[in-house]
Amino acid sequence: MTLAWVPFADPEQGAMLIAVAAVILGYTGFRFAVAFGYLPAGLRGGAKELAVRRVRQQHRLVSRSWLEFSVDGRNRWLPVYFEPGLVTLTPRTAEIGGRKVSVDGRRMYPSGRVRDSEPVGRLVDNPERVDPEAIGRTGVGRRVLLDAQSAVAGPFAGLLWVYVAGGGVGAFVAATMVGAATATWLSAVSGSDPS
């Protein structure tokens, strides 16, 4: 989306669009490296069998899934990318460590580092009994709706762009679309949870 506006931009605007695209690609690469275990997510030592439970964090417009577990009597929280199996995940034993997380043979992908302190906001526990209709409420439409909430930042990015770099209505529209798309992308790549 960002690079689609480059042919219509003047050299200064084109350079800025390329810079935004480079930041997006770099941060996406970093997130993939953490998720696939190429970069550490704070999982120390070898693989351990630990009891885990899934909690969902709700803080302002942010909703994320976390795996909560205890190590040496201290609670830890690991953010993970959403997958429909998390909705029906009851407390289980997981293999955690060695830059990999596996619950019942299914790999979970970390979306950030392990935390020693409880995540901010309201934490909602997964129910003890599985709701058979829960997976039906986690479709692509719901995910896009959740991620697109942050697109409200787009017009503010457009106004800032026009104020700093100049341009008319066309520059405002382009910057608004790039800002909205970038905000939506940031929400998705951070590990949003549509459940």
C-alpha cells in the first residue's frame, strides 16, 4: 500500500514513502524472527514441561492472547499470536523453552518477550469448559474489524504530513491511507486477538 503511492509522489514524498516501507518490512522481519525462534523471546534454558493457561488481555483498543505459567514460584506471561485453537484451550501442560513453545503438540508463536509482571488492562481467563461455538466467532471479518480500529490515526497522520511536507488534497488523501494502513498493520503484527 505504501509503495503504491510512490509513482504519484514528488522526490521528497517518495523518499518518505520508501522510508516508511523500509521500517514496515524491517519490523515485520523482526517480529517473524521472534515468532519463529531466531531471536530470543526471553525463554531461558532448555525445554521444560510447565502448566499453562491462556488469558486474553483487553486494554483500550488492544486485545492479545497470553500464556500464563509459573517458573520457580513466580508467574510469567508470554504473548502469543492468535490461532483459533487458543479459544478452546483449557489449562494444559506445555513445553516451553529453547526458543519454542508447544502446547499439545501444536506450536505457539510468541508475539513478544516473556514478562515478569502482569500485563496492563483487564485479563480474561479462558473458561474451564470448552464452548463449541467459540471458534465460529473468530473469523477473518472480526479480525479485520479489530485491527482496523486503530486506522482512526490515519487522518491525523495525513494532517501532520501536509503540515510538515506541504501538498494539497492529494497528499492528504495519500498520507491518510498510508497512515491508516500502517496503523492496521501495526495492530496485526503485534499479535491482536479477535476472540
